[in-house]
Amino acid sequence: MKFEKIPMSRLNWLVLGIVLLLFCSQTVNCQRRGGRGRGRTKSRVQIGLPITGKYRDPESDQYYNHEHGAKITQASHFDYEYVLGHKIAFLCVATGTPRPEITWLKDGAELFQHPYMHVNEWRIGDDKIKSKIEIDPATQMDAGVYECVSDNMYSIDRRSFKTDFSIAFD
């Protein structure tokens, strides 16, 4: 089978553009996103809410509601807009017996320290831990969904923070 190259006229390009526009308007991935100013964008990552409540399975209910399990008692704001080039910081405080560990995630992947991001932890008493991450200076790549995950041998708790940036004009 031999294919011939067909020259595209302006009318053909216009028809192709309309077809693509109609197709894209019906799909989620092609929908137009507004500017990155003060508007909010739709996240494709599910925001992690506190793991609480009643569960159908008694073992799950006992695990997530264990009296000695890890519980986050204080956390940063849910939705955060930062200015490019400035510092951003997130705080997470958790309790549990034994003292829980805190792990930080960004868009589902574990975060590790690097020259522009520092993680500080303070152990308070026998059952409390405070963790703070600071990113300075913040860039466009720092936008996303951050999660604070607290866990010990009895349970896991988590909080998520959605971040987006804005540009400050002086």
C-alpha cells in the first residue's frame, strides 16, 4: 500500500483544527487551564484527608483508631499559594506511643533533603514529634501536593497540602 502526501490547504487546516477542538473539549486531558496567576487549578492527585471514622472491616477500624496509634495533631494549611523566589514551609506535629515517625511526600514520592530544601525534626517527650520542611527559594517545580505521613506500629495518619505559585510584581 502506497501513501501519497496530500497538500493541506487553509480550508483543510481549518477543518482539522475544528475537529481537534471538538475532540479535546470532550476529554479531560485537553481542557484549557487558565493562567498561573491567582486562579486555582484542578489537581489530578487526590488530596489525602485525615484517616478517621468507622470502617466496615473491624480490623481496619481497630487499626486506624487505635488508642496508641499515630495521630497528626497540628498541620499546615490545606491549600497554599507561594510567591516564586520566596521561602515556603510546612509543619506537621504527631503523637503516638511509641513516638511516630514522619515522612514527607511530594506528588506521591518521598522527599529527601537537598541544598534548597531542609527537613527539621524535634522529638518532644516520649510520644510527640514535630517536623518542618522549608524550601528556599521556591521555584515553579515546587508546586504540587505535599503529604505529611505519620506512622508507628499501631496506625498511620496523613495530611496533604496543595501548593501553587504566583508571581510577585514589584
